[in-house]
Amino acid sequence: MNHRLLPVLWLALFALAGCGGKSGPPPIYVGQVATLSGPDRLSGEQAMRGIRLAVQEQAALTDKDQLRPIHVRHTDTRGKLDAFEGEAIRLVSVNRVVALLGGNTPAEVIRLDRAHVPLLSPSGLRTRDMSDLVFLTGLTPSFQGMTLARFTVNDLKATAGMVVVVDDRREDSLALAEAFVAAAQPTSRTRMLRFGKNPPAAELAKAVADAKPGVLLFAGSARDLPALLKALRPVPAVVLFGGEDGAAQVLLESPETAGVYLATAFVRDLDTPRARDFVAEFAKTNNAEPDVHAALAHDSARLLFEAIRNSKTELTPDHLKKELALLKDVPGLTGPLSFKDGTLQRPAFIVRLEKGRSTLVKKYLPDQDSKK
């Protein structure tokens, strides 16, 4: 026999064995659309890492129960708003993803929504431009505002001289400020100062100082608060921040914001087994600590994977939307998670910024009586 033919014969035998052997079920694809490069990449990178840990958990279930594997394709918008729509449509039409993850702002969510598949977003603000395929997993601005008011009045016992400074260009800031005033109003008169453009910090500080506040809530961009506090003398006894979740990292970079309170959907020192395991595994895998973006993305991915499993073989947008809406008490990092009208019911955590870290002060459940 010609020995030069042996390698060819072996390859042929392997090929035949492969054709006749059992192959696994085809994978299901999901897409993440986020900013993964440039100066604003941190939230997208954290979310991607949180999703990857959820994929690892799903892979263990897949092997155990012989389920179809779920793969996530990550795409980078490079911080360009219009790219969110283009990347989402490409993922659906070319890569055949059945659902999407991403969208930190309403503007990003609206563009992702144009791909016409279920979307799980860490945003908490639902607008009229969003379809019923959008499922929001972050804290709503109204719940943040109500929680901050309850904490200020009931726990800090600070009811005199409340002033709310709100950026009225931002729909989420207005919703948060209005909820804060409504919750605080029965026990305290609250004055609201609105600004529609970026006034000089000294000018805004003078308007606040003239009101002589004991409590100051700033509802706007985290990048504007340090300059205001630096120009404000004296600084009120209680300072609250109401704005985008994940702003703690920005605020911690400034010494002016030491002692500021805010509400968030996740804290790293949460004492639950699932949260502890997540923080430890994230640190081990990424050599970094997870923030709220990683936690929300992890929860979102796990909720989506649960809905996909419940959908069996029917993975149409309408059926997957129905399964997402039916999810109830799914174990999450912060406790059981359920959707209500497309918005996740989740607890809020009041934290205090100090010594370069955010320290947990109190937890509020979403269905907790507002008088408690």
C-alpha cells in the first residue's frame, strides 16, 4: 500500500465519522449593542463583562439539561448615537439575533427599538416613543426620587429648607425631581430651582444659597454637581444626587462630593449569596470590581435567557415578549425580579459617598409602603 495515501485515508475516515456522529443543537443568538471604545466605554465594558458571566452560567445549564446554547454577539457603536440603530438592525437581519441587550439612555433605546425585537435595557425611563418590545431593568426616576425623599424625611429627619435644583432639559431629571417633591411635600415645603442651560456654577450657587437650604437635591448630570458644591458656601447639611445610575464613580473622583447620598440599583457590598458570588467571580475573571452597569447587564441577560428557555422553540418577537412579561420572582443579584408593564420591579439602595467608596445605608423595596 502506498504510505503516502495513509494521511488522506485517515482524513476521509474522520470526515465520515463526523458526518455520521451526533451534533449538538444549533445555538440561539442574542446581541449586545454598546459603546465599547473611546472615552465613554466604561459602562459598555462593564455591561459586556456582566453579560459574559451570565453566558457562563447559561452554558452550565445547557450542558446539564441538553438545551440549545445561547451565544451573545457584542457590537461597538464607538459612542455614536446613530450607530445604535445600524448595529441593531445588522445583528437582527444578518446575525439573526432573537433579542438585544443595551441602551443606557432613552435616545439609545429608541434607536435599538427600531430593530423590532425584544430589547432589555438598563435605562429606567420609559418614553412614548418606545414600543412594548422594550423591557427596562433599571430604577425608574420616579422610584429614585420617592426613595430619596423617604430616606431624607424618615431616616435623616431633615425636613427644613428643602431645595431641588433640576436640569429641565432632561426628562429623567424632571421625573425624579417631581417624585421627590411629591413624596416630601406632606412634611416639608420644597422649593424647586430649574435651569435649562448650563449656567455658571457661581450663578447657580448664589440662587441656591439665597434659598438657605438645609437639604439640597441636585437632579441633573453628575458632572455638574462638583462645580456647584465647590462654589456653594455654606454647603447644606444634606446633599442628595438624583440622576443617571452609575454616576457614583464620576462623583467619587471629586473631593467636593464627599458625604453625598444617592439611590442605585446595586451595591458591591450587598450581603446576599448571589451578589457575593457575582462580585467574587467578576473580580476573578476581570481583575476589577463590578459596578451597577455590570450588575444590571447580568440580571438583564439572565432574565432574557430564562424567557428564551420558556419559549421552547417559538422564538418570535411576540412570543418572546410574552414570556418576558410573564417572568415572576426570578432570582436576581439583589433579590427576586419580576416585570410589571415592561419595567422591572427591583429594590433601590441608598448609598453615601465617602473615602473613595460608596457605602450602603438603606434598602427600599419597590412595593414598600411610602410611609415606612
